[in-house]
Amino acid sequence: MYYYLSLEIKWVLNPKYVENENVKNIDSRKNQLYIVAGLYGRGRVNSFIYNRFSIDYSERIVERETVNNGVNNFLFGGKLAIG
């Protein structure tokens, strides 16, 4: 299980506005040129997998398995988009 943190910023280069009750808001229904930049990060909280299954002789069996190989403690990345 990971905890997740993201930060994203969107710049509208040619904003088109709609006015509602004397307040100007960006009109999301019209085509506009924008740039999006973002940073993302994750950190591992725990590394347990619980397997639950049953067989003919038992109602339920629970196995706990620790996953360490091939799992990163920290993941991070970025995003850049033009639309």
C-alpha cells in the first residue's frame, strides 16, 4: 500500500470568460489553449499481501505474505501536457 501526493498546475493561455452574477469565470465549454504541469510522489506504507481462501476441511485460511523484492519504497514522476 502506498500513500499518494500530487500537485498539478494548469495555465490557460487564451482564456475565454463567462460572466455569472458579475463574476467572471473561465468558460470550460469553449476551446482554449492550456499547459498543465504536475509532480507526483508515492511512499510505501506496508508490504503485506493477505491471501484468503477456503478448502473442504476448513472454513477460511488466511496467509500473510511480505513483498520486498521488486517493490520500490518511493516512486515519483512528473507530467507535462498541452491541450
